[in-house]
Amino acid sequence: MAGRAAGRGGRPLLGGVGGGGGGKRGGRPSMAVVAALLLACAALLLLLALGALSLPGASDGAGPRGAGLARPRPRARFRRSATDSGLEVRGEKGEPWTEVLSWEPRAFVYHNFLSKEECDYLISLAKPHMKKSTVVDSATGGSKDSRVRTSSGMFLRRGQDKIIRTIEKRIADYTFIPVEHGEGLQVLHYEVGQKYEPHFDYFHDDYNTKNGGQRIATLLMYLSDVEDGGETVFPSAPVNSSSSPFYNELSECAKNGLSVKPEMGDALLFWSMKPDGSLDPTSLHGGCPVIKGNKWSSTKWMRVHEYKI
């Protein structure tokens, strides 16, 4: 009987002092496992409550087989800009993307380059100081009035405040041209009927190239939408905008070449010089007359060498 009631080695399977001791040794690990599971469940519930994790729902789609948790949904992206008082303002923007407009001239559109807040800030800085726009006098290197340019404008100092420095740093990041090679931002305003006849941004005289050398590229930032007209047109480009989906929305002026329709926050980069360093005649460009609404823009000219201010 004793042999039937005992396990291997003569140890009793149930009851007795030996059985009680064995029961305690086997019970302790079981309680530890239960406690660990309870702690894990509590931690999981805490993460779910805080929103750090989410359970898969009907809208999440089917995840990988065996996956118990879904990835957090992406959040909307914002670009921050800082006011001159040092307070930060969140400027919501669309997703930035680059459009290759042309290789003759080399021209690209950076969509959603500026936030609405940045556009409004540049306009607010410029409004009290607007004057009739002038053009460069090739004979003297100075400025003069001209019928080819009927807008009003003013210049902001390079690095004038925190927001200006942020925008100028972004321009340098996009163009790979150092901030120190840029002139100060020019803000322009075109009312109905105002325009800028086709012209080159590079110089034809030696006087204006003494500081910084030749203008190598231009970034034109659109600070407002325009209801009708106001496009930037490249009349010497070998292609035009006839294949564009918005061709019928262009003014007659804009249909005479490769054109860009102004949209708030977009920026147009075009190069006045070719990769071999020669001047590019296809960079001839103009601002079509505004037919309806107002046009605000800001221009950054960039030089081959450092532009001293």
C-alpha cells in the first residue's frame, strides 16, 4: 500500500508534511506569475487611457497577422514661426512639395513654402513703408522710375528680426545658396492694372556687380492669392502653359509663355545663370497685369558671392 501511494523516491504525492512543503514551493511561483500578469494588464490599460496606444478599429484596416495593437494615426503637421516679441505662433500649412516647372529656364515651384501667418506678417511689416517701385539704371547703377514697373514696394533688412531670419534660413536650405549671398527681401504690391514688363534679374553693368557679383537666382514668394491675372510669365521659354490643367484660367498675358499662377504661400525659384556660369536669356520674365483683386509678393535675389550689407 505504501508503494502505491508514493511517487518516485518514496515521496508522497498528496498530504503529509512532505506534501505540504512541496505545495508551498509550487504555490509561490504561481502567485508571482499572476502578480506579473496583473501588473502588465494595469500598465496596458494605463497606456490606452493616455492615448499612447490604440486598439485596431474598423477604420484602421487589417494589420499584420497576430498584431494586437494598431499604429497611432499620423498627426497634422505644422510649421512654427516666431513673432518679433518672441512668442511662437503655429502656422498651419499644407504638405510642402516641389514642382519642376522647366529646365529652360531652370524653374521650380515650392508649394506651401510659407504659412499664412508668415505671409500676413511680411505684408504687415511692409504696408506702412510702401513707395512706387523703381528699376535699376544701367548707366549709373542707381534707381529710376519706369513705366515698365508700376507696382509699389519696399525693402526689409537681411536678418531684420526672428521671422525674417527663419524665412531666409529656409530659402538657403531650399536653394543651397548661403544666407550671406542674399539681398534683403523686397515686398511688392500690385493693384488692378499694375504690372512688370518682361525683364532680366541679372545686370548688364559693372557697377551693380561690385558687391556680391552677378545675381545667380531669384526666389519669388506669393503672399496672397489673386482673383484674376497677376501671373509670372516666362515669354522666352521654349514651352508654354498650354498643357496646364488651369490654362483656361490664365489671363491672355500669361498664355504668351510659361506661366505660374500666384497662390498664397507658394514660392517660385528660377535661375538667371546656367550651370556653366553663363547668363540664361530664357530667364526673361514679367508680372502680368492684375485684372481683379490685389497681388502681394516678396522677392529674394541671390548673388554668386557674399552680398555685404
